[in-house]
Amino acid sequence: MDLLHNLLDPKWWLGLLGPFATIGVLGIIFAETGLLLGFFLPGDSLLVAAGVFSTPEAAAAIEGLAPLSFPLLLVLAPICAIAGAQLGHHLGATYGRRMFDRPDSKLFKQEYVDKAEHYFQKFGPSKAVVLARFIPIVRTFLNPVAGMLGMDRKRFFLWNCVGGIIWTDGLLVFGRVVGSAVPDIDKYILPGALVIILLSVIPIIRELVKNRKDGGSDVPLPQGKHHRTMPTGPSNGDGQR
């Protein structure tokens, strides 16, 4: 449990990375968005923390940590997030469902893939790519799911850029502003990041409520070479329809 807590704690990561924290943050953002095994890494909380600890006052609270380079993060964090997502899309388009053909484990659950596919079909490809940036785990799995379901690479790249820039730079700027304004902000990193995550899913909840009131979505479902029609209709107790 201590290890899991540490893996989710951005302050632990920044302390571990020390003088290489800026480069380490960029690497984690790439891995969390581009590599399936990176889904457990901190994303939202790490970006907020990186913004906070780019201020000298906050950085002094962690022994051996120099202030992170805020200009470098603003430029390279979106690039890493975009590149990671493009890699995920490419892998999904190339290998399809074989990527997810594995038994459930303590880390991997098939429901992660199903949830990403649900958002993709519920909101439509473009909106899903942007909104998924703000949903932990989903933002990792939606990229290969988008490739698997046949979303065009150029279209994915466009909305990947939009979502990647808004997500990374938005949270970095927020962290920087709060880190400069709130004394001892390092004590509130994890709770503050959880609030950010909750606020970020409000637009998604609104979309779901609106869609339900409208009687469902008219967005055409993707029909890529790896597409699987989602089953509909009532099911009996043994899971068959």
C-alpha cells in the first residue's frame, strides 16, 4: 500500500527525481498517455505539482529539489502528451484488440478498455479525444482504442493537439498561480489535485445528462477494421442476450 501511495503522490516523484525533475515529469507524461503500463502514473496531480514546484518557495520544501523550469514545461509537456497519445493511436491501429488480449491482474482490468470504448462511442471521436485527457486511466486507454476503432490519423492528431495543450498547460498554469499565491502550498498538493480531477469531469457528466435527455446520441459509430459492435438489449443472468 505504501508503494501504491508513493506512485500516486507527485511530491514523492519530484523528490525521487531531484535535479532531473523537469525531465522526469516530461517522461512520465509521455508514458502515462502513450504506454498502457503507464496508466497508474500520476497525470493531473503531477502537472499541478510541477507548476507549484516551479516556484522557488515551494521547491525549497523538498530537499534536493531545484525549481522546475516552467517555460520548458509549457513548451515540452504538450509535445510529450501529444507524442504519447499518437504512439497509443498507432499501436491501436496496428495491433487492434490483440493489445488488450490479456487476463485481468492487479493493475490491468478489461473494464478500462471497455470504459474508454464507451466514451469514444458516447461522445463521438473528436470530443472523446479531448475530454478523455481529463479522466485518469481513460486518457491512457482511449488513444489505442481510437486507433483500434479506425479514427483517421490526421483527425486524431488535430484533436489530440487541442486536448493535449489544454490539459498540460492549463494544469501547469493553475499550479504556478496557486504555488505563487498560497503559503505552504506543498501540503495541499494531493487534495488539491483530487479537486481538479473532480472539477474536470463536470463537463463530461453534463454531456451524459444532456445526451440522456435528448434520447441518445446521433453520432455515427466508428467502423474500423478492429471495430466490435457493442451489444445492446437485455441480458439474462448468465450474461447472454
